[in-house]
Amino acid sequence: MRYFLETLRVRNELLWGFGWLCLAGAVVCLVLTAFSRTEVYGANVWYKPVKFYLSVAIFSWTVGWYSAYLPQTHSLTWFSWSVTVLLSLELVYITVQASRGQASHFNTSTPFYAYMWVGMALAAIGVSIWTAYLTTRFFGEGLTPLSPGYLWAIRFGLVWFVLFSLQGLMMGSRMAHSVGGADGGAGLPVLNWSRNHGDLRIAHFLGMHALQIIPLLAHYLLKDLWQVILIALLYALVTVGVLVQALMGKPLAHLWASLG
């Protein structure tokens, strides 16, 4: 881990620093869960910012690491600054709403909240668009020489990330993440994924973290290009299956039971 962080600082100092800032934010919010009993959708109000800070830290460090494989151009600097600013705006609003005991997502109860909800959605779309741009760079020329398996793992991870990050539009159009029931109620610890209804956040989570999982598998376990392709396609199939399950209004536990 030390080697990763030291090397990342050289590769992309901005995203290295932003990741550390997000990690600090996650720790602060986690501490605040012990001092607050306020709940939103049945979960401690500070768990949401914890999850978002951690997710953004992991994303920032991941794309910062990958960006060093590309020809270093001004557009990469724009990419780093754009995702930093856009994600910072989203994190600040989520944190402020937590401090007020209010939901950040799907909250249009006042004109201000409605404007901020739209602003968050646009920021998330902006990050997806910038990541799509990064993806196209990995299909271009001038890349640092990488093994075919690892290179394709990064490509698959980026493509799945973009597709399933945009799946957030599905939740936005519904103004809810649950299917078959209202948001809230019994959920898995910390993650708070519904145990009673379909939950669109699960496929969203799995698809976006393909960005880390598939390249890690390719780097440490999968040595053959066809193994990488097979795992990437199976990963996508499972994620789509989880999405379909949620759209049917059935919780993840129902999928586990059917597989058992």
C-alpha cells in the first residue's frame, strides 16, 4: 500500500491529494455516527457521506493511477481538475445535508433542495462524461506498454464504470432507488441495501467498482487475455442480473435464495 501511495503521488499529485482529503472526510463522518441518532431512510444520517467519501477516494486514486499509462497532455490535467471539482461539489452538499438531518438525493421538498439535486445529478453526469473521455484514450495510441490482459482489464473496467454510473439516471428518473416499495426500511448494515425490495444501488455499486476489481484480478491472478475477457463478461452478466432482479422488485436476498 505504501508503494502504491508513494507512486501515485508521482503519477497524479492532484488526485493523490484529493483522495487523502476524501479519506479524512470519511473518518470524520464515521466518528460523527457515534454522536448522532438522526436517521434518513432508516440509517444514521452520517453513513451516506462516509460511503460517498470512501467511494470517491477509491475512484480518485484508481483513475490517478491509470492516467499515468496515457500520453501526458493538457486534457489529462483538465480531467483531473474537472472530476476533483465536480465530485467536491457533490460531497460538500451531501455533507451539509447530513449536518442538517436532511436527505441529499431525491430531495426536492424546497426550491433550493430541488436546484441542488439537479446540480448534483449534472455533476455526476459530468464525471461520467470525463471518464468516458479517459476510456477513449485507452483505445488510442501512445500508451505505456502493458500486458494485453491488464490493458483490456482496464478498458473493460472503465467501460463498465461509465455504463453503470449512468445507470444512476434510472434512479433519478424514478426519484427513488427502491423498486416495489418506498426507500428506507430494513437494510443491510452500513450499505443499507434493502432487504425487502429491489434496490437499484446494488448494480450501480458493482458496475462502478469493476474499475478496480477487474484490473486487480488481471494483474494478480489472470495471466491470459481470454481469461480476462471471460471474467469481464461474467462480471457484467452478474451485474446486469442484479439490476434485473432489482427492477423486478426483489431484494438481493431473493437472488441468493434462488441460487441456493
